[in-house]
Amino acid sequence: MHVAYIHQHFSTRQGSGGTRSYEFGKRLLAGGHRVSMISGAFVGAERSLGLVNGIEERDVDGIRVFYINEPYENKLGFWKRAACFGRFARKARGVVEQLDADLVFATSTPLTVGIPGMKGARKLGVPFVFEVRDLWPDLLIQMGVIRNPLLKWHLRRMERRIYRAADHIIALSPGMVDGIVGTGYPRQRVTMIPNASDVDLFKPEHTLPKEKWIGDPACCRFVFSGAHGLANGLDALIDTAAELKRRGEGGIQFVCIGDGSLKSEHMRRSEALGLQERILWCDPIPKAEFAAVLPTFDVGLMVLRNVPGFWRGTSPNKFFDYIACGLAVLNNYPGWLGEMITRGGFGKLAAPDDPSAFADACVWFRDHPEQRNEMGRRAREWAVTECSREKRSTQFLETLERVHDEARREWKMENGKWKMEN
């Protein structure tokens, strides 16, 4: 089976982004299949990749990658992002339609990657599988990013068109499954495959010399890794650090690693409040290097803006990296991850928009190192038994193979292409 795999934000372990598509692509190769990845490029990456033309082909560990020179970064404003998404979708469709693919797979975000997915599959006469990583546009509407009624109608119509065109949909969380089925899509054609823990890469090993640790080794250090944008709600950390300062509590340090549209604003605010020693703001770190740094921290932070759609509708990579490293987790929003933390006994929950409760939890972690370490042990155990990449990748491979085989039983070959039987 030859899979045309569309992911605008494709990244390997040498990058700082999520590697789900890279790992799944390798699993497809190991299963005897071919993979053609259609990817965009982050700002700066187009230079390091040597992208001089519109589209460049590269071999990435056996995955055939078509890089579309359409640079993107999290700092772009809404309309610049939308324009970038649209240009990528148009160019990606042209690439897909030139391939001899047996199945087209597209993974969001953005939602627009579903357009070249469904149109490319239709042109090739092959099945189309869509993966939903975020419920667009509902989350954008709930956050107030999209307010125009006409734009809401247009995006919801696009969402339903893509869903209807898909032979199967993969969702990353229970809330995403509910959102997809809520549009009228058949539940039996939805498979939930959450993000995974790379337990071979992220391990609870403190082998990095302490002088290379980020922050003060004498403190109980809480790490947040990922985007610093509107959805992430990092003002909650600033408010909590200010509360701890007001109380006179020491020995607690937040380390935020990543980038995003609000990072500069967060840095200015924390400096204005005199929190420079309590919150450190660090640049993104490539995943392969980050794996050595992450287990040196004490607690992983799950922080999101208090939006109900996030509670069951997200599947953050950082969570699975934390638990693979054997870190206890502090979570400030309810939902399925909070339920998992409680069930597995590897962290604490704090009410959203409550700096006092969040500060209380931080103090508890600082003052109870033995219980904290036991939580970390249970976190690693949960990652290995419940969330390993091997487990998720096998489920992914089996899903695509099943969809492909079912489609072939229903379709017939005509003029070298598969077409649905009348």
C-alpha cells in the first residue's frame, strides 16, 4: 500500500515539534508500505532544508517527503495564517494528484489539509482517511478567535464536507470523537488513537550534569513545554508565581520552553511583576536533545486556557513526554487527562483560573519529594503499559490497512483506477 500522507507541520526528532506523523510514517514502512509525506516548512526551516523552489523532494529515514516552500510560524496573525493554510492546501493537492497512492491520509491542524486530502483521493479513486487533532472551528469559536457569523458558517460547512468525504476518521481524544459524531458522522467509522509516549526516547534518567540543568537545581522545578499562544493560558503560571511571591514562598521555579504569539507579552508581564527568578522563558529545544533535559525536572505542567472545549478535546504531546520521563503532573483544567492522572495516581489537579489553588499544589509538590517521586514512578509505568508509541502505531497501521482492504472489496478497478461499484 502506498500512502499519501498530508501533514503541514511534519517534524522529526531533530525538530522541536510533535513527531506523531514521523513515527507513524516509520511504522508504515516497517509494515511493508510506502509513504509519501506532503509537508510545509516552518520559518527558518526552508533555509536549512535548502528549499529554493516551490516544492522539494527529500528522503527522510525512508519516508519520501515533499516539502512545500510555504513557511509558517506560530507568531503569524490570524489572516496570515489563513492565507498560508490556503496556499499550502492548493499546492498539496497538486502533489497528491501526481502520486500513485492507494490511500490518502490527511492530519489536521489546520482543518484545510482535509481539502487536498478529499480532492486528491477523489481524483485518484482511492479511500480517504482524515485525522482530527483539534476540533476546528469549534475551539477557535469558543476562544473568540472567530466571531464573524459568515466565517463560522463557512468553516463549519468545510468541516462537514471533509468529514462526509472521509471513509474513516481518526480522533485523538474522547471529546474529538463526540464532536465528530455530533456532526452526523457514523460512530462506527471513527477510531480514537491518542498521542503517545516515546518510551524509548524519553526515560526517567538524570544523567545530565546538574550544571546543564535548566533553572536552579535547589528548587522544585515545574516545566511547561510547547506553544506559548492564546490557547495555552500561560497567564495562569504568571498569576501563580505572583501569588507565591506574595506569600513569601521560595524553592519553586517555573520553566517554560517553547515559542508562540504571546511569548514576548508573557515575558514582559512576568518581568514587570518581578518574577524573573521564579519563571524562566526558554527557546524551543529539538526533541532528541529535549529528551535528555526533560527528566531533570520535578513536575510537568499541563496548563490551558479555561475553555470547556479543551477539557476533553485535546491530546497534548507534552503530557505523554512528561509521563514517559517519570514526572509527576500538575494539571489546571478538568477533563479526560485529569481523569487519567487521578486514575493512575501520578499527579494533582488544580481548579482553573484559581492561582491560590495552583500555588497550594506547587507548595505540596515542593514539600513532599518522596510522594512526588512515587507519582513519577507510577507515571512512567502508565506510559509504558498504556500509552507507548508501539501500541498507538500498531493501532494506526491496523486502522489504515483495514480501511484500505474494505475499500478494495467495495471498489472495482477500471482504467487503472479504483472506482466504487454501482
